[in-house]
Amino acid sequence: DTGVSQNPRHKITKRGQNVTFRCDPISEHNRLYWYRQTLGQGPEFLTYFQNEAQLEKSRLLSDRFSAERPKGSFSTLEIQRTEQGDSAMYLCASSLGLGQGNTEAFFGQGTRLTVV
Amino acid sequence: DQQVKQNSPSLSVQEGRISILNCDYTNSMFDYFLWYKKYPAEGPTFLISISSIKDKNEDGRFTVFLNKSAKHLSLHIVPSQPGDSAVYFCAARITQGGSEKLVFGKGTKLTVNP
């Protein structure tokens, strides 16, 4: 399977615990994005990487959230001191750069986080 | 502020008929518009896109129309099939200062009845 891969698919954690999610993008894609989706809403942008550089962070990304993309390949999203409001589907997407004839971002299947 | 709006939360059509899903946007800086389809517990799947300099793009049963003056786009599915039943998201791409991102609407749940 050469699509975007996210692990784990589901995570249940107690409030106050730290969690980390992993995303493996499509191998030749240099753009990587994290989104969050809650019930009844569309995906909301969290952060964007071009290769290993994090070029934009949404104000939704509080200081409890941190994302990395070492070596410009896979990415991790960590949430520290989880709160019940963090419960959501966390989506990762990747794409080729501008000017390469491709505009679409391909999404993984998401990580469903439940904070109890 | 919601920059991409899908005002119909749901739509129901008969198999074989046309499905028309609508989307409005407010930001003139959007350069591409995309439609994604989403099944429960899965990530969004790309369907079709259109550049802001075009007014129509067609791919098989799917056609997207863009009216820039009205800041409106629509997705036509002809003929509709039961397997098309899903939530459809309209998304708009913006690129600023070396960054790019998609802004999504809240989605329209399409049900195609056999």
C-alpha cells in the first residue's frame, strides 16, 4: 500500500496523559499536513511541513501540541496533558509541491483519539 | 469566520438521477478548489479539483463548476449510484508566504436511494 499511513488508528487515553501519533506520507511527497476533525465539522488545519520545515501552525495548535518531521519523511504529532476537548479524528495528508501538476492532498485514514 | 460554506447538511436523490452539491466561499485568494468524499471512520478521498482560472472540470460521472463572480462552486454527479452515498467536503486551497493549506466546509451528506 503506497498511500498515507497513520498509526495508531484508535487511541483511548486518560485525561492528563501524553499521546503521540505517527504519519507516514506518500514517499515522494514533500508536503505534509495535519488536520483535526470533530463531529459535524470539516477537517480543520493544524500545521504544515515542507520537507522537514514546519512552515505554518494554526492558532488551534496550543502549546500542548507539537509536531515534527525529522529528515522530511514521517511526521509525529504529540499532545501533552490531554484534555477531553482534544477528542477528535486527527488526519494527516501529503502532497507534491506546487507547479508539479498535482494539487490534491491525499489523506490517511486518521487516528481517532478519545480522552476519558 | 467560515471561509468555505456548504449550506446543505444533507441531500437525498434517487439512483440514476443527478446529484448537485453546492459550496460558497468568501476568500478571493483561494487558487484551487477540491471535492473530497468521506466514508465513516475513514480519511477523506480526493474526487476532483478545479483551478480558480477555469470554470469547469469533468472526470467521468463527476463535474465541478466554478462561478468566480458569485464565489460559488458545485459538484454534479451523473448518474448517481448508491455507492456514492457518503459525506462530501468542499475544500479550497490557499498559499501564503511559502505555506499552503486546505480550508474545508462542514460537508454535505449525500444519500442515493436505490
